[in-house]
Amino acid sequence: MINALVFDFDGVILDTETPDYQTWHEVFQSHGVVLELSVWTQHIGGRSGRFDWHQHLEELAGVSIERESLHKERRQRYIEIIRASPVLPGVLEYIQEAKRLGLSLGVASSSSREWVEGHLSRLDILNLFDSIKGSDDVIQVKPDPELYLASVSHLGTQPERALAIEDSAHGVTAAKSAGLFCLAVPNPMTNDLPLDHADLRLASLAEMPLEVLLGQLIAG
């Protein structure tokens, strides 16, 4: 019996991934080159900051760039878009239904806890979660299972009694490696990624009520 629900954050609760790609794509375009979506999606769901997008731009454009000012301008535009973005469809309903069913609620994100908690607070849903785990709580982020293992431990349950909700291949791999059930709900940035290793896949959380979904998992 499932007794805990663990959300990924970026791309599941809030679409931070489309604006991230959009703003980088604009930067590359302004330098006369293209940031291929296929390159971008390889890094979704892990710690994308480990990939040097400035260096990638310099290599494609064949020029040196002023990194600090470019970073500041792009980041400002990115934050403006994010702050105007609502919770993704079905998320609030899943949270409410989980509460009604007595499930514990967690977030396991490769982003920093400050980033996650800041947005959850702005969206007025931070206090609905029993556990928040971010990159600063672990040594390895997704696709390593450490984040999910830390989350279920903090929630006081076992991996096989928890359901993860993910949007990326790295995230699904992390959840399944940790022993959780996993629902894949891709966003426009991850829709073409291989997510077959998830237990179920939906186009949106609004597509199926949580209680029906849990019934399907139990039925196998």
C-alpha cells in the first residue's frame, strides 16, 4: 500500500525547464548559433549547472564572451518568467487528494533546497509538504538514488511504499533505483525522452485522479 507521495520539483510542480531553455536559446540565437534541444535535454533532471553552457556557446560561436554580464542578464529574464508561472495542472489536486488519503508528502529535487522552498513558499504550498530534500542534502543528485532514499527515510516510510512523480529520464532512473514506484509526467522539454522505465506515464496530472492512479499501481 502506498503511503507517501514524492514530487520532483522542476518540471513537475513548476515548469522551470521551458523558461530555462528558452532564455538560453535566446542567448545563443543572439550570437548567431543554435542551442539544440537534443543537447539541452541530455542534462535535464540532474545538476545541469555542471554543464558549462557559456563554454558551449563560445565553442559554437567561436568567440569569447563576457560571462558575468551574460549570466546576470539571462538569469534576470529567467527569474521574471518563473515568477509569473503558475503551478502545473493537477498538482494542487494531487496534493489535496494525498492529504485526504493520509499520504505523507515530500519533494526530492536536484536543485538547491533554497530554490525549491522559495518557490513553494511563493506559491503558498510549502507548508503542505512533510519533507523537502535538495542538492545540498546529498552527495549525489539524480540519476543517483540518494535523493529519493533520503526523502523516504525522512518521511518515515520504505521505498516500496512510496510513489515518485518525475518528468525526466534521470529522475525516473533515480526513483526506480531507490525502489520507489514512479509516475512519469513529461513536460514539453522532456516529452521525447525515454521514460519507459517508469511504472506509469501520463501527459498531465490532470489526466487521472490520484486515487485511480494508486488503484492501477496496486492492481499491477
